[in-house]
Amino acid sequence: MYFHAARLDARIGPHGEPVLYDEQDKNRWDVELIIKGGYFLNRAATGNSVSKYHLEAAIAYWWHTQKPEPKSDMDEHQKWENILQLFNRLLQIEYSPMAALNRTYALSKANGKAEAIIEAEKLKLTDNHFYYVLLGDLYTEIDNDKAKAHFETAYSLAKTETDKRFISKRISALP
């Protein structure tokens, strides 16, 4: 929870709208909460068993707190490859449609949009607006007509005005 809480200020825009990971000001992440989360993650890593909670915490650590720096040993691809492998293990332990959806995002960051589109379409989460937002993002700049159609489906499934505004911005931003 510390890793998620560390990003809270950066995740919400001035009008309550969600700010996507790639658009967040990483300087707004709370370093003290990240350090506390790291402490508890290391404490939990003792022992011989790995639970879904360990994996979820490790994913949150890599996804929400690690920002590759220029001239560092870790690059963006390595970061997302680590996250992808953690999601693979998590889904083996306990399958969840949302974890599979998030894994697909990590796959797009590690291996590219084309591979992620193939995996995303296999999920068939047709009652979930986040599924269509992801497909819209994946198709953006590959097939903008498909991207728009997916965003429009997401809009029709969204239940809150905040989500609808967010999706409308995605549609407006299409090239």
C-alpha cells in the first residue's frame, strides 16, 4: 500500500481525473513512503514461500516506484520485463482478469504494442471499460480508427463522469 500511496498526488489531476502512469510527474511521488514500502517488502521477503501478496507488492514496487535514470544500469525495458515476469508468476498462483489486463499493459511496455494487442484481444473482457481503454491506447498510432472505436466502447461502458471525461480526452488526443 505504501507504493500505491506514494503516487497518490501524481495519479489525480486538478479536476479529480486519473493521470496515467506515463503522464505522471514522478517528482510528485512521495520518497518517504517508497522507502517505508521497500522496508516492509524486504521484511516480507524472508522465508521460503511466495504468495500473491508478495508478488503484488513486488509489482507495485517496480511499477510505481522505479524510474530509470539516465546512465543507470536499469533501462525502461528491463523495468517492464521485471514487472511482466512478476505478473506471469502472479497469474500462475491466482488468475484475475484485472491482473491479466495489467499484465498486458506491462507486456506492451516490455515487448511492444503489436504483441500486447494479440494478448489483450484474447482476454475478451467485453463488459469492462478499462479493457477498451487499454485496447484504445494500444491501437493508437497503429490503427487510429480502431483506437477510436475502442475508446467509444469504453465511454459507453464507463459508469462515472470522471471516467467519461478521461476517455473523452483520450479520443480528442487521437492523431
